[in-house]
Amino acid sequence: MNKNLLFLALTLAGAGTAYAQSAIDAYRISQPDLKGTARFMSMAGAFGALGGDLSSISQNPAGIGVYRSGEIGFTLDLDCQNSSSNSQGFKTDMSQTKFLLNNIGAVLTMRLPSATIPNINFGFTYNKGVSFNRQYGGNIPTLNNSLSNYVAGIANGNELTENDLAATDSYDPYNPTDGGYVAPWMAILGYDGYLITPSEGNDKTTWFGQWGNGTSGNGAFYVKEKGSLDEYNIAIGGNISNVVYWGMNFDIINFNYSLNSVWGENLTDAFVPGHNNQIVRESANWNLNNFYNIHGSGFNYQLGLILKPIQELRLGFAFHTPTWFNLTESFGANLNYKYGGESGTATTNGGLLGYNDMCFRTPWKLMASVAGVIGSKFILSADYEWTPYNKMKISAPGSYSIGSWDYPDYDDWYWYGAPTRKEGPVAPTRAYSPFGNNDPYAADNADIANFYQSTSTIRIGAEYRVTPSFSVRAGYSYVSSPVTSSLKDNKEIVYTSGTLPNYRCDNETNYITCGFGDRYQRFYVDLAYVYKNMSSEYHAYTADPNPDPNQYIPSPQSKLSLTNNQIVLSAGFRF
């Protein structure tokens, strides 16, 4: 990280809208990744028609029916992550390394006195389905607008007056004593931090940001993500006449995700407001720091078949139900500012955290697979997976709740002025979105249908047995983008979770894999190398939240290249 970005990040403190879970954030709960045993990953996960692997069970449950003996094993993963941002030709690189437990599990075989149904197998596995650990950042050398103008748009869209936003001895805008309307948290924080000012008088509803004719400036951002999606799998399966293999899974999912984002602006000749409704042209330096966490649990079911019509051919089919989640999100934000010779800090709700409970349903999945076995030495396998991400759905289990939340253990330099752990009110649902049919997430679910599309995942893998005990492997996997082109091209109004103004749009993902394995009697050791690359677009904030064709506010963007280099080691015993 260069010195300019570091300076901005060190002084960062946060703002944003305070909305509940939104369409743009739904994908992180549903996104896939290539995780599992070293053998599984070295063949790019192309095991839908093969089975006989601890990770393949969670992909195609019929994979457990292939087992003819018991197995116990575990997998370790050394993950070296790199990110590169390109903003108007200005590049920033970051990296970090994590050591993870990828997989651990066991399969038990019950032999039956029948040639038709020779055995029934039971499996218990843990898989780290997704690891969210990542950081990226960069500088945007030239801005053409300011987040403060976006905040002004929020205030204008909600027809807020100064009386709605200004705290007094008898009125708290974050927690009105009359139990009335709570303004969007970004608007309140923007007012407290002098980002916006009304036209004149307390009864006026026209607000202005700091960017106007003659204003120039630059920005910087930093994002750190942490957490994982962990799968606990219970499986049962068997085979019929060694031709039809079947399996069923029940998955319990634990989800935990934390994000800390920073956004800073250095403006020249900004229109800096005061609460006396006067505006001064001077420099403006301010930084936003946002915290967001979402965690919870869910479950799903999986069904699968593997057919072996002839010895050389395998066909696989699998269906995954949606995962039904119960989730809780918490959020808070700070704004650290310096205008001329004056500086200060504003915090959402006086340092109190807001949080919200919700239900979420991921999309279902269909998978078809084929594998060819040539003699006793060579295997070639391919999977196709289809996932309709536009079928995700958010729903509310009840009203918004109030409570206390611990922040995660952020011990890094960038975490500045975190809100204090206390109890306080939660912010309302997003502005500018009619609920319709009394569903607070009706507009968000409509956005999901508009923003997302079905993805196609292709996995190809090969294994060659060099000796009876030693094998070499290679694979490739491709995942298409889950978001529509209009969203990636910055042509959509986007609402984000909690107090976050920023979001990311992911493009295609590619995996290139290789590895080898050795068997010694009943013991085995496998090693894999996995290269993952995904391109994305970072958006500092959305387009104008109160759109006007004549006053469109595009988002400052940065092109991201996110790569992972993984070394995966598995060891196990068959009995």
C-alpha cells in the first residue's frame, strides 16, 4: 500500500446508509468456491460421476455409494491471496496468507448379504465451503463527484428537513422518543459530519453535497473481508448391482462474514457546510469507516445418482435444494473529517450498533456429469452445474430488533474509532423502495431478479495412474458471472446492507489445478496446487439514489483482479 492510501486509511472513520440486507449483498451468502480434498481439488472438482472421495459426497451424494470400504481423512490448505486494483491507470497490490482446515470426514460401510444391494454407506464430513478472507484497496486519482452528493440525494429522496436530522436535548434522530420515523443513518451521519447542508431554513427539503462547479479531488479505498461458510454433512447411500449408485445428504451450514470498508476523499474548493446554513469554499478531507457483520445458520438437502452402464462409462446427476438461512446482521459507521483548520469525528447513533434479523434462501442447483475410465490407468471427467441466482430471496422473520453485538477481533491498523458495544435502535429499511404487499423486502427481491442471472459452472479433470500406487492429476474449472451486464456497467441504482455505501460486482472465475497422490497399503497422501483468478469491479457508492437524467452521479470504480495460489495436502486411511 502506498503512503497516500495509508494516510487516508489511517484517518478513516465511516458513514453510509443504514438499510437491512439488500439484493447486492445476497450473492456473498450463496457464492461457491472450489474447496475439498487435495485429490478433489487437483481435478478441479470434476467428481460428479466418480465419487469415492470425501469432498465428492457434498457435490453428488451418490459419491458415497461408490465406497466399498471405510475411510477417514483430513485436508489442510495454505492459501496465498493477492489483489490488484487499477483505477484510472493507478495500480495497487496487496497480499495475505492463510492456513486453513479444508476438510475432515469419515465413511462407514455396512456390508449386506445381497448381491443386488451389497452395502449401505454412511458419511460424516466437514467442508469449508467458502473462505471470505481477503483484502484489497487502491487510489482513485481523479473524482468527478463526491459521496457527499450521494448522501444529499438520500436526504432529498426522503424529503428530510433539518429538524429530522439535528439532535437536540429532547430529540435523538437515531431514536425518536415518539417512536416515529427514523431517517436513513447515512443522512444523519452526513449531517453530523458536515457533508450536506439544506438550502435554507429548517422546513426546507433541498440538500447539497460538497461537490460543485470548480471542485476537484481524489479518493482512496480499503476493504477487508473475513469469515467462512462451513458445511457439516450427514450422508447415506449405497449401490444396486454395482450399476446404480445413490445417495442423500443433509447439510447444516454455519455462515459468518465480517467486512470493514474505508473510503476517503481529499477535495479542493469543496462546498463545506456549517449548521448555520452557510457554505464556505475550502479544502475538505474526510474518511469513512464502515463495519458490517452477518452470521447465522441454515440447512439444505441433496440427492444424487451415479450410473455405470458399462465399465468404461460413468454418468452422474445431482440436485441441491436451496439453503434456508436464519441470519443476523450488525453494522456501524464513523466519519472522521477535517475542513480547513477544524476537525472532528461523527459516529452513527452515538456509537451504538444496529442489527437486523432476517431469513434468506439461496438458489437451488442442478448438476450433470460424465466420466470415462480407460483401462486401469486413465480417468477423464467433466461436470456441468447450473445455478439460477435470480431465484434468491430475502424475507423478514419479524420486526427489527435491538441488542448488543461484539465486533470481531480487528487488530489491524485500519480499524479507527469503532463504535462502542452498547444497545441501541436499528436503522429502518432502505429508502426509495416501496414495500408492496406488506413485504419489507419486496423491492430487494425485485432487484435480485433484475441484478442477477443464472450461472454455468464447467469442471474438467483428469487422472493418470503412473504406477499402481502413484497418480498424477490436472483440471480446469470455469464459473460464469452471476450479475447482469447493466449492474457491472454502473447503470443500476444499488442499495447496500447496513451502513455500507460500497459494493463489488464479480465477473467470471477461473481455476487451474494439478497434483499427485500416493497410496501405501491402506494409507494415502495427496497434494494439489490450485490457481484461482476472479475479476471484479469495486464501486465506492452507487449511482444517484434519487435519479435525475440531468444529474446522474456515477460511482467511482476500480478494476480488481483477485487471485489465490493454494497448496492443499490431504492424508487418510481406508479400512
